[in-house]
Amino acid sequence: MLVLPDGDGKGYTLEAAVPFSALGFIPREGREIMFDIAVDDSADGKARVRQLVWNGTARNSGDRSAWARAVFAK
């Protein structure tokens, strides 16, 4: 994972990668999977103040009905 502060000092850019092999997954062109990502904001690491969700709702960890789809391309 790589985290860099933004030039204006008001935010960060985060880049993270999980190897497909760690998930036991082999991507193939055209393959479609359910996908979402969320970032929780917490001052103490315990209580969530807010959450940024790419697609769906704050309930995504237990309810995948609002997840989007990701299609693998070359």
C-alpha cells in the first residue's frame, strides 16, 4: 500500500494492491465479478465518523445487493 499527502495538505492519495493469487482468483478477459470498495474515516480507529463508498450503501459489508460489477479487460 502507498499513501501520499496531497499537494494542498488537505488530503491523501491511497493506492493499494491485493495479488489475485492471494485470493485464489485467476482473472480472465470478459470475466465479471461483484465489486465495491469503502473507506472508513475514524479518529480513534474504533468509531466510524463517516464512510466513502464507491457504489452501494453503508450496509455493504453485510448486504451485497447494491454492489456494482467489475469486468476485466486487457
